[in-house]
Amino acid sequence: MKILIAIEDKIFGEAIAQFVGKSNWLENSKLNLIHVTEPLHLDPLSGYSSEQLSALHDLRHREGKALLASIGTQLSTLLPS
């Protein structure tokens, strides 16, 4: 069984991890985590340079990856190998 789990933020991600960790899954089930970083909706006249916007995008991307890593680690401790 393939299971896709969408993680929005840390609070709900940890709650989902607890739920998933307490659930019974079929042997060989595969969990996949996903987090979507919403696009920035800034006015072109906002005063941000393209470099600043790129840095902000990169920061949000890194934060999303860190969130997935954190929830993934939590799940790996809750689920049997």
C-alpha cells in the first residue's frame, strides 16, 4: 500500500505523525511525505530585488525540507522497521 501524507506545518505534522504511528498498516506499506511551499505573491513594485526574492524562496524551501525531515524522523521512531 502506498500512502501519501501532506504536511502543512509542525503542529499538524506532529499530530499526523502520532496518528500514523498508532495506526496498523499492511506489511510493506510505503509512506511518502509531501510539503508544498506556496508561491510568493508580491507586487513587482514591492521594493524587493530579484536576489531578495530568490533568497526568500530558498529559505522557505529549506524550511519545508527541514519540516519533512523532522516529521520523517518522528515517524521512523514510531513505526516498526
